[in-house]
Amino acid sequence: MRKLTYFIACSIDGFIGDPDGDASSMFGFVDNDYLEYLKSEYPETIAVLGREALGLQDSPNKHFDTLIQGRASYQLALDAGITSPYGHLREYVASRTLEKSPDAGVEIIADDLVGRVRALKAEDRELGIYLCGGSRIAGELLDEIDELVIKTYPQVYGSGMPMFGAGFAVTDFTLDWVRTFGNGVLVRKYSRKR
């Protein structure tokens, strides 16, 4: 069974963006040390344009070969004229409003997101599934999430888009490791207690 990993950036107080989902204030913390870590450990989580700029076009995927994201996350790429932001992965977009995919390499999941994710997890493949965001689909898929990789930036938002857009539910995870950086960023990995 493949794992679904929510790999996400957030503020100290658990927000993945401002009320509109903008997290650009976090970009200032991407210094050389932290960027080298992302490039070496999680190269597949860097979008195509970033991979090209960093010379990572031929870097192999280390953890994931499939990506799931919500419509709002995908819309950021569409607004920039990019229809396949993670072309090095199999791309799925959960959307009830996007009727047709603008790219042959991007599949739209319009209904039964949980069922589709369960089918993807059951595939016989070596690498896992990267849940890119956003908040609402993370909330909808909470029961399916096996791992969390949380990149916490040293900022407090006060309010905004929460990491999980869901109702109250206690879900236990075990801390596997923590990596700290001189710029104040923490990367933590948790495994779900089942």
C-alpha cells in the first residue's frame, strides 16, 4: 500500500497562507542551506519552472511519483500560464468546478476524491503520493493521510488558511524526526498512528 504524504509549508500557528491562501511571505526564508536540503531530499516537490531554474530537470523522484492538489493550488499555476506545474509527476487536481483539464497530463477528480485516493494508494508502485494542498482537500483526506512533512516557517499569521480545512477531529501522529535550519525553519515528519 502506497502512502499519502501531506507535504506542506505553514506558519508557526499552523496557517498555510493568508485568508486568500497567499504564502509568499514564506519565500524569504528559502536560503541556500534550506534550498539545498529541498533539492537533495525532496526534489520532486519543486515545480517544473523551479526545477529548470535550479538545474534539476533530470533529478529522480525520491519519495513521490504522484501529486494531488486542489483547484485553488492549481489555479496559481494556471494564472501563470502553466497547465502542468509538476509534469515530472502524475498530476491530479481535485475540483468540482474545473470541467475539463487544460492539459493531457493532468487528470481532474470531480467526485469521490477519497475513493480515487484509495485506488491510487492501492497501486503497485514504489513511490508514494504527494498531497500538495490545499486546506479543504487535506481536511477531506485526513483519514487517508499516512504521513505529514511540515515545513514550519518562523512567522505568525494570526489568521488565514488553516493546514486542515475540516471540522474538529483528534487524529494522532508520531513524530519521526525534526530538522532545524539556521534561518529558523523547522521540517518535521510525522507518521500516522493506526
